[in-house]
Amino acid sequence: CTLDSEVALRVGGDFFFDPQPGDSPVNLVLIAGGVGINPLFSILLHIADLHGYQESKGNRHKLGTAKLYYSAKNTSELLFKKNILGLMKAFPGKITCSFHVTQQRSQICKELQPHITGK
């Protein structure tokens, strides 16, 4: 987003991302904390499936980017972190993630270090 951009927010409840062929592409910003990652991880998997299908079959979906901001006390509480890193690697620039840890006491593994903010 840029200054004065219009954004839509949705917190809690039932929500989903189901773009249809011919829809205008949208860029998603997904924000999760702790176990709140579960529905957003499903959305990321759906986006990855659509990107993969688009690359292999040339489907009509027009997809934007997906940026995940995910926070937890420490890296051991970041659920699906290896899967998320795999999605980022498979779809560079299309799926990105920034992990935020608030109470990390031990050293952060090298694989996660470039994606971690916080203490």
C-alpha cells in the first residue's frame, strides 16, 4: 500500500479467498498471531495452487501478491514455518512472509533469520 491507498480489513469470523477467472488481481496482506495462522495458511496454500496451476496450464486467474505478517512469542511457536518458507521459495516475489517474534531467548536458525523481525 501507499499513502492514501484504500484497504479492506477483516478480523475473525468466517472468511475465505476465492478469486474467479476474470476477476481483477488483488494484492493480499495477511496478518496472523499464534494459532490464528490456520485459516491464513489455508489461503496461502490456495494461492500457491492457483499460481502453480497458472504457470503449468495458463489458467485465466489473474493473481496479485500475497504478503504474510506472522507473529508469535518465539520461533518454536511459529506454526507451518517450514511450509511457508517452501511456498516463498517456490513462488518468489508472489508469496512473501515476515515473521515477528516477541520473546525469543535462543538463537534463531539461519534459515529463518532473513525473515525474522523483533527481539
